[in-house]
Amino acid sequence: MSETKDYYEGKDKLWHDRWFEMFRKGKWMSNPDFSSTMSPEWDSYHPYSCNTCKRGGLQSLNLVRCSGCRVVKYCCRDHQKKDWPMHKSWCKAFSKVSDINDEADEKIDWTEWSRRQNETSRKIMNMVRGDLRHSINVQIAWVQPHCSRCFRSGRISGVDLVVCPSCNGVAVCKSCLGHETDTTWETFHNGDKQECESYLIYLCCSAMIVEHEKPVLRPSHTNCTETFCPKDWIDYFEKKGNDFGTWLDGPISALRIMAPIVCFLTDGLTLPMTIQMFLGELSLLKKSELSIHILGAEGQEFIATRAFLELGRLNPQLKRLDIVMVGPNLPNNYSHSYPQFVLSSEEAPCHLEGTVDHVSGLYHRCPAASGPVPDLFVAFNPGFQEPSHFVTWRSTLELVKTRTGVPLCITGFNFSEVHNDVKVLKGVGFQEKVPPTANPFRSTRPFLDPSREETDFIYNNKAYAIVQGVA
């Protein structure tokens, strides 16, 4: 039977309940002279934090907002200047299409809020292309400061927002608070502590990127002596949890009790570990040579290329592994060999032969599609159910369908997306092998998708299914 809920609902946490007390000791939280800023490449928007360093209420800082858009906030003039080259295009476009005088001073629901922000975003995108397609620019329009109860914008005169002191991620206006004097996390999250913690983790993951300039994405450092196919992250970390070196200040055994560390480790490893799970389900773990084609590869696959070394770490019987990533949004064409992925003396040598190839384009048009048939096709979060996506995917799916002996494994951000994708695949001639199921190796790092209801965090590869072409 397929599992429709989050795999980790009701299970023990992967981090300590008091992780934030340890996180407070870091520079982002405790250094009053903190000057690091986030690289635009990894940026995400937090409406109640400085748009440059992501600090704010948790550090008791008074923020000032941009006088142009009256949305984005900063902790100091210097950070506002540093962000202006990135912010100015969006700021000017937003100011043209969103007149604050046209915003009704009235209570609305999330559906109406969503409609308004979607319309605003559409107008902005029609005005300016290019860098405005970066995810942070979409997020700003959708999750700008607003009351989480009446959805009135914080830009409107007289709408005074009070921000949750625990997570710095949700606000309620003073009008909706009324005579409520107990402004603890319960006030802002209707008693849902998990929601509050998700907002806090989301912010602290950005904080770690600010401190270290990029996400902490890496495979483990040593090879297993026997094939290891864990059942979930709990099982994986019980064996490999202390096997990631000391790239931060302190031993990994102590650092790993913090939620952001676990979130980044799982975010980097979700791709190879999900594939390892597929190999186990399809009885492919005994093979000494494997070829895997990843279809529709995008940024997450490109960023986590080195993490595929983990498949070698877990499978000593595997001597050769060839992975071909193909996607129209990959930046360029090139190959990595596995010895290139071992970057420090702390890491064990890699026994694998083979390469990870990046191919920019559509799969049905690339040379790999007419070459040897792989052992496995994988599509991470493909979104077949979206009509505009399916138009691009159709020719590739028609080709993959003819490789009748090769399974196609797909993932999605939630169960319903995978269910709808499978429905589409059945409609074009695929047969279901494994129904939509909760993924035990989904990333634990929360992302706030601006097109969904604001409390609906998504997690990379949250659910999966396996299909195959019918002969």
C-alpha cells in the first residue's frame, strides 16, 4: 500500500529539540560586528529580515525598509547599498505595477491574497525578464510582509505588524491581535509548534549560507565494506552520521544535533540516496556496472553533482557508475570523473570508474538517447501534470516509453504531485510498478513555495513512484 503522508510525520526527530540554543553561539546570531552577506546564487527571501544578511528580530535589530518598494528591509545603510544592484530592477518594476493607494484597507482571505500577488508577479515578469526570474524575486512579491490573519499588506498605512519572536517568519497586525497580550509563538501559529520551527529552520538555513558562502552539500568521507541500503535517514545517520569531517568549527558528532546541519546534509544527499532506494527496490544493487540517465535535470541536480559519490561509498561491489544528466536549463556541457570529487585528505579514495556528464538540452535530442540503454531513468520533481511542462516533456517520454525494460523513477514535492504525474504517464502508455509513496530520503530542509498557501512548506523529493513502458 502506498504511503500518502510525510514519511517523518510522527517519527523521532533527526536533531535535538534544543538545537537552537547551540546555533545561537554562531557568528550570525552572536557577533554584533557581523558583516557577511549572502551570495545571490543561493539567496532566498525572508520578509522580516535584512535582505542582505538575513538578520533581524532574532538579533534584536531594528530594520528599515526600502523607500522605493516599501517591502524589502535592511539592517543598515551599508547592506542596502550592497543589495541595490540586485534589488533595483525588481524594485522599480514593482513600484510601477503596485500602487499602494490602490490596495484596499480591508480583510481578505488567502485565495484573494494569492490572486493579487500572482497578478502583480505576472505584470512584473512581463515588464522585465532575465534576473527577475531568479526565485527570490518571485518570493518577494508573494510573501512580502503582511498579516497572516487578515492578509493586509504591511505597506498599507496603519497596518502595524507584530512579528513572531520565536521564528521571525510570521506576523499578525495589531488590529487582529486586539487585546491579546501574550505574543508567544502560539499567538502567531495557532498552537502549531512544528510550523513555527519550520520557519525558524528555514531562516537558519539561510543564515548558514550567509556564514559559509554556500550550502553545506557533501557526501560522506569513507567507503562501506559491505553494501549498505538504509531504510531511512534515521538508519543512515546511525551508521554514517559522524562521517562528514569537520568543515565547521567543531566535531560533526556535536554539530549534527543542529537542525540546519541535518537539513543541508539531507538536501545534498537526497538525490543519491533516493537513487540508492530505487536500486534496492528494483534489485539492482548487486550489479558491478550501472548506467543512470537523469532527465530534466536542473539547478538542484547540478549543484549536488559531487554527492553522487555517495553511491560509490555505499556500494563496494559497484565498480563503474555512469550518470548522464540532461536538461535544457543546465548551464553547459562537461564531464566529471569520480576521482575529481575527492577534495580533501580526510576523504577515502574513490574506487569508482565512470563519469557524471552534464548535457544541456532535451533528452530526446541528445546523443545519450540514441546510445546504449541505461539501467535506470530518473526524473526529480518533473511536474508532468503541468500542461506547459508536459508539452516540453512529451517527446522525451515517448522515447523513454519505448525502452520497455528500463524503469522510470520519478519524485515530487508532495504525494498529490506524484499521483498526478503518474496519471499523466499512464495516459501516454506507461505502467505503474510502484505507486506514489512517501520518500524516506526526502530532504529535511524546508522551502517556502510562494505559490502555495503560506504555511505549506515543501521538501525536495518528498514522494516518489516507479513506472515502466509497456511492450
